[in-house]
Amino acid sequence: MFGRSFTIARIGGIAIEIHPSWLLIFALITWSLAVGVFPMQFEDWATATYWIIGAIAALLLFVTVLIHEMAHAVVAIRRGLPVPRITLFIFGGVSHLSRQPRTAGEEFAIAAAGPAASLAIAIIAAALSLVVVNLNEQATAIVVYIALVNFLLAIFNTLPGFPLDGGRVLRSIAWRKTGNFMKATRIASGVGTGFGFGLIIIGFGFILFGYLINGIWFAFIGWFLSTAARGEAESLRLESVLGPLQARDVMSQNYVVVPPGLSLQLIVDEFMVAEGHRAVIVARDETVYGIVSISDIRKVPRDRWADTPAQAVMTPREEVATVNADTPAMEALELIAQRGLNQVPVLEEGRMVGLITRRELIERIQVAEQLEDRREVPTGSRRS
Ligand SMILES: [Zn+2]
């Protein structure tokens, strides 16, 4: 989303960050409490009191969200999983784990700790409200609000949306059942996506029956959840295959080099149509001049192909996106995806040593994924 988070504190080595969107939510909550919720419940406070109590309640909400995240972090750290930072943003908080959990049990414990903490806070605040209800109206307003919101937080986070806590709990259960982390991630992501779509449909139902604001909220949260669920599974899938690899590991040496003067007609006939190459490298004596791709050739009318040389239409070397042989494979993939490229030449000390193509990269990921399924299903191994 927008803007950078800023660090407000450090607790036990964990940096506590606030995302700018949280300030907006803080203002909104204070405002809705001061002009809506509290005046409805308590009639004869001074205007300033509504605002002060509203701000205190919003601030306490912030503290309880932080406690929720700290609960995740404490369990993670106890199990030897470092947590460098916690970020509070518009939808609540995120604890950044430095790596994925190693076992289903570990993931379950870390994920469940957050909603458990929210539920505990709700129960304590509810009990406290019974104590103060006859003593002080302002204190009652605050603890009742904290009890209610933490109860809702516990419920919301237990929903099976992934990467919400409930989705992670679901993944840990699927992980234990299947013994396969990636497969469990796909299951949790699938359920999370379906759940998100369900919320979107409910949202449109609300809108259809005239509840515009509620409908938009449901649709928005549903859209957010389904997008997050798919994104998380996708990046994990790619990371698991490409994570340890460099550009040189995924490049191909099966590329075609043509001299600058070769005609487009020959390139099309000999290499593109006959062998399926989407691009050829234009070079002479190990010096690369550029690259000719299908889209370069399409700019020239077909009846001119025979008398147009490669160097007349090639994308010159300076304009071609390249990577170094030791660039992480994930970075090369990001470059290909962001720029919409079909291939990226790989250089070593300025010389071209290989070509990464989008098609080969995708095939490699698919093969690795199928192998993972084959390996895990028949043995039924348990990992935790
Ligand atoms: Zn949580």
C-alpha cells in the first residue's frame, strides 16, 4: 500500500512499526466513538469528554492489537524463530517472521497465540467492566469497548482466510494431515480465496438490498482476503522452487546467435518457425549487438523480410534488460514479470553466457511442483 512504516519503539529486540494507514484508522475510530458510539450510550458528558475518552479507547485498542501481535512473536521466538519487527497498519497488525515455520505444530502454536490473546483480553476486560460499571461511566465505556472489539478481533482472526491467523491454523492442520507444506499452503490458499469470494458475493447481496456501506465493506474485505490468499501461495510456490537458485542455474544455452546482416526471412524460417525460438541474439565474434524478437519482426511488412537485415530491427544491446549470472533467480523472474519480457540475456563480465526465457522458467516451476506432489503422496510422511 502507500507510504513507509516508521518505528516507534523496540520491545525485546522487536522493532514496533506503525504504517501511515494506521493513523487514519486511529482518527476514524476516535471520531466514530466520540460522535457516534459513546453519545448513544451515555447522554450527559461534555463534548470534550467524548473526544478524550474516544481517543483513550482508540489508543488502548492499539495496545491490545500490539499484545495480539506480541503473543505471536513470543511463541515464535521461544521456538527459535526470530521476529525482527511488528507492523501495525489499517487492518490490524503483522508479525514479520524471519522464516517459515519448520513444523505443523510450530505453525499451529504461533498462529493460535494471537486470537487466544485477543480472547483473553476480551474476557479480562468484560470482567473488569462488571467491577467498574457502578463506579465510573467513562471507565465502563472504555472497558466495554475494549472487551467487544477484542472479542470481534478474536473471531475475525479465526476466520479461515489465508494469511489470517485462522488460515494459518488451517494450513498447520492440512500440513499435519498431508505431511506436505506446499500442498497444505495450496489448500489453505484455496479455502481463503473461496472464503474471500464468498464475502464479495455477500457484499453484493447487501448492495442489492440497499445496504450500500455494509456491502462495500464486505466486498472490500473479501477482495483483500482473496487477493492476499492467492499472493501468499504464489510467492511461496515460486520461492520454494527458485529461492536457492541464481540466474546461471535457470538459464539456457539453447539460444540462436545470428550475424547482424542475416535477413529476417531466414531468421523466421530457420529458427522461429522451424525451432520455436521467440528471439535470436545478434552478435559477431562474441560481441553482442542486440536481440531480435517476434515483436521486432512484426513491425516490418512481410514482403520486406527477405531484404531487411537483423540489425535494422533489433533492440540494441543498451536497451535490452539483462541480468548477471549470479543474480538471484527470483529477481530475474520479477524483472521478466514487471517488464512483460519474454527473455532476458544473462551476462558474465559483460559477455553473454546464456538466456533465461519466460516459458522455460514457468515450465521449470511446474515440473518442480509436480515432482513435489509425486514424492509426498505415496509415502505419506509426517513432518511434525
Ligand atoms: Zn494474528
